[in-house]
Amino acid sequence: MTSAPASTEPRRTRAVVLGGSHWHTPLYRDAVLRRHDVLAVQDARPDSVDDGDAWGAPIVGSIDEALAFPDVEVAYVLSPHDEVASTCRALVGRGIPFAVEKPLGVDLDELRSVAAAARAAAVPATVALVQRGGPVDAWLRKAGRISYERASFVAGPPSRYRRGGSPWMLDPARAGGGALVNLGPHFVDLALQHLGSAAVSLRSRSRALHGEAVEDHATLVLTTDDGREAVIEVGYAFPDAPSKRYCSFTAAGTDGFVSIDTDGTARFTGTDGASEQTVIDVDSDPLYTRFVDAVADSLADGFRGMPTLDDLEETMARIWDADGSEESER
């Protein structure tokens, strides 16, 4: 008798999703259902979870309810910013690996406390810094060793958070900040990956367009000791329109100059003067599917090779920590 061939399908792990009303949750859902057996989806307001029936799992109101299910192997944490640190500490206390949305808290102290607890308990954790390794990152790296980099990412108006059931995003005490805290980490992380260690030399934030309590536009400049520089502009300044956002990127380095436009047109001009052009996908939404696949693939190895809480701390220090930097706010 011959034995049945070994299955080539990856083992499905048991997952919970914490923070089901987060606007990114629908971007995770299909991939999470494909890669995991979902035990529960949690939100403090269960009725606010869009298309809750699509999960095929109980929608529960508390973290304790979600974590009471047996043999939880991984958690996706999308809780409100002022709740996420306590949520992560609950996971660390139970030894449950987790993938968390940035910024993980409302200040550096909260982030650092979670990172220290996870490190001490040897609980694996990774962060949804989804631009890392994506099409924009790959194309910018064609410039070689980057000396100058610019990222501009301007999303829709802040009213979309109120309309979408996340009004806490417009309260700086609950969100930890505005556009810079929400959108900036992706591009600060890329800049640190491309330039190495860098400090903040200027941070400017403005509420002039929409007049909310959180900023709707921000610019941050990172500089290195050897004079290399990254300029990062983010905002909630784009109209409420089907096209969703404006984005563009440039990089200059040892191998040439790169530019990427909102429509995905990507150009590279080498130091020999030769140019090439293509179209890449600059939509950040599909990157969450890729992130979930990476979480599932690397869970058994403790998320080896994925962004870490230490990486997030390095990133958020440039956004939250004003020491040694100049800042203006309007």
C-alpha cells in the first residue's frame, strides 16, 4: 500500500482579529480568511464591523472574549491607538504572537513598554509597515546608494474617519497625532531603510485646510551625519474622490535618478544617461494582502525577516520625539 502524498498546502493557523472596525480591516480580510482559521473578530462596538457575516466567525465585544477561544496562534491587532498598547500587553501575557498596525500607542512610552515586554517574554511580533519590499521601495532602490529621497503621500480629508466610524482618529489624545502619525511611518521607515540612521532636522505640521484638532498636512526632513537627506510630506489634503490620493516619489543615488508619479509611471535615468520607464502599482491597499501572506508564512519562524517592534520604535522616534529637532505647527 502506498501512502498518500504529503499535502503541499500550508497549515492553517488559528487567528483572532482585534479591532474589526478599523478602516484597514477589509484590506486584511480575504487574505486572513485564506490563510487562517478565524476564531473571532473583536471590536468594542461589534455592530460597527463592516460586513461582519463575511468573517464566518463570532463578532465579540471584548479582548478577553476573543482571547478565551482555545489555542489562538496569532492575532492581528487593529485596535484604536489609545487601546492598542494594552491589547498587545494582553497578548504578550498569554504568549500569543501578533501583527500590529502602526503606530502602536499614542506616544513613545507606550510603544517602548510593549516592545520591552514582548522582548522579555520572547513573544514574536511584527508591524504592518507595508511599503517595505513593495513596488515603490523596489523602484526607489534602483537609484543605488541613495543620497536624496522625497516621498509625498496625500490622502483624503479627515472627515472620512468620522464618516467611517473611527472619529477617535481626529482626537489627538486618542490617535497620538494626525496625518504624520498615521501616514508618515511607512515613508519614514523606507527612508531609514534606504539612508540608514538619520535624525529629524525639521518637522512642520498644519491644521489650516480642515481646522480639525489633528494636523491635515505635515512635512518631515531626515538628515544623516554624512549629508544625505529624505523629505517626507503627508496629508489629509486630497478631496473626497474615487481616486483616493496623490502620491509621488523621487530618489537620487550612486546609480542614477528615480521618479514615480501618482499614475504609477516610474522612470529611471542612469548615470550613463540611459533611461527606462514602466508602470508600477502605487496603490497601497494590495500591500496588506502581501503582508498577511508574509505573516502566515513566517509565523513558525517568529516573523523572521519582517519589520520588528524595534524598527517601529526607530520610526516613531523620528515622528514623536522632539529632542534635537525643530518643529513648527500652524
